[in-house]
Amino acid sequence: MTEKQIYNCHTHIFTHRHVPNRYLSLMGMPLIPVLRHRFLRRRLPRYLQMVIFWSRSDFLNRVAAFYHAAMFDRQEDCYCELASFYPPKTRFVVLPMDLAYMGAGTPLVNIDRQHEELAALAKVFPEIIPFAHIDPRRPDALRRLRTLVEEHGFKGVKIYPPLGYDPNDRVLMTEIYPYMVRNGLPLMSHCSQGGVATKDEAAESARLRTHPDRYRHVMDRFPLLRVCLGHFGGIRQWTLYFDDPTKRELTWQARIRSLIKEEGYTNLYTDISYTVFHFQDNVPLLKIFLEDPDLAPRILFGSDYYMAYNERFSEKRLSIDLRAALGERLFWKIANDNPRRYLGIDE
């Protein structure tokens, strides 16, 4: 019998070259050029770890995650570190990021080149499952996607609505999603209140675009489209679920569970990336959710490497401790059975 493979359905290996200078700012000062400086690369880790140990600040975690990425100049180096944390032949869904339209400047390396680098890497490391980041505001979005899928073997699409567009965007609805359905490509979308957002827009606007209910129209129009709402609502929403019983059923985590259970949304999934790094808080509740026969087939394992790199619970321990906490049956459901179905991989 062939040994089962772990599928990590949510990872990133883009580097500082793919990030605009004002991706992170402090009091109006761009931090990225500072963090790129090789002098700081040797000295910053000690101070970052001291601050982050006592903080759950999304901003500080992004600073720390960027710092770690800045240690690498190539996606290959970043990927090799990620792979070293897992058993041989573990497979990784790698999600690029197109940050050119967030109003923070122009990345050193554009998304086309980032995709090309990833395509070349996937030929060397067959464990990589490359997704294309499609921003519908880019000219010829469909042509770009077709090239990546038909010439370079990309297996899915990533969108990131907080960067300034709606999951119901006209280009997505009339061009991208129909092509994805015809070709059996799954969709991965950011679905938490954390992460990055466009610089010239109110946080509330980004939040509204990212809300789980924004995907109803997408799923109603394209019932065969396999959709994963990444992060299961996000850490803030899981914390609110515990801390405020009056808002429990209004949390994004609860909304995603409700959508999964609704008739007609049989191709809706969610993943536990980043959220699972608050291990002691969230894994017991996750285990309860996985005993629900309606939810259990729709939850995917993902870590959000490297965006969770500096969390107190390390990537290297995550899959082992999660496997021990959930037990073999539930672990392999989220780490193999469900991902294969989401990705459309035949037995």
C-alpha cells in the first residue's frame, strides 16, 4: 500500500523582491527598504523575537514574516526550508502574491516574473502545486491565467479581495470563474480580517469585500467551482467566538460553518492556515468541528508558511503536534482525503 502524503494547502514562498517598499510602514516611513538591509538581517531577529513573544499584533507578525522572507533572495531557498519541516514527499499548494495594486509602490520583481520563477521551481520539485494569483484589475487576466495553466501546469487560482476588488468582480465572474470550472481548477481566497490590504482604502471596506457571505453569489452562479475560504475566518474571529457569546454566531468562523452546511454549497471548503498556530486555544474546538459529519469533509490542513513563521508555535512542530492532538483518523482526513478532493486529484 502506498504511504499517504501530507498536503499543506496554504503556503507562501514569495520573497522581499516581490513586495513593494510601502508594504509595511511605521509613522509614514516605509520599512521594507530598512528590513532589506543586510546589516539588519544579522541583528534584527533577537529584537523581533522579544517583541513578538509578548504580542499577537498582526502588524508585528507581518514585520517578522517579511524579515524571515528577506533572508532569502530566491523562492527556491524559501521552499527548501519549508519542505525541510515536513516528511519527504509532502505536497505544498504554493500561493503567490500580486501586491502591485495595493498602493504601496512597485515590487522589485513583478507578478509575471514571480509566476515564472514558481513554474520553473515546480518542474524541479514535483511536490509543489502552483496556484496563480489573479488580480482582475490586471489587463488580459484570462490570457495570463490560460498561459500559466496550459503552458506551465498551474493547478488553481488565488484571489485576495482585501487588496481592492470584490470576489464578484465582473472579470472574475465572466472570464476567470467560467474558465476555472471548464478546467476543474479550484479557487483559494483570503477570508480573514487579518493580512494585508490596499493602502488607500478604509479597513471597513476591505472587511466587507472579504466577508464569507460575499461568496454566495459566486457559488450560486458556479456550483461546480471548488472554493476554499482560507484561514477559517481568522484568529480574531475564533477569539471572538470564545470571548463574546452574544456575537458567537455572527463570527466569520460561524458564517463559514453555516455556509458549508447549506444545501447547494457542496464544493465549499475552508482551511486552518495561520489560525491553527494558536494551538492551545483553537485546536480543541477544531477537533469538535471535525466530529461533525457535515463539516469534516470540507476542512483542509494549511499552515500559511511563512506568514506564521514567528508565532510561538513553530512550523516545524505543527503537523506532528496537530496529528497527535487530532488522532490519525481526523488528521489524515484534513491532510490527505479532503485536500485531494478539493484539488481534484484522482485516487
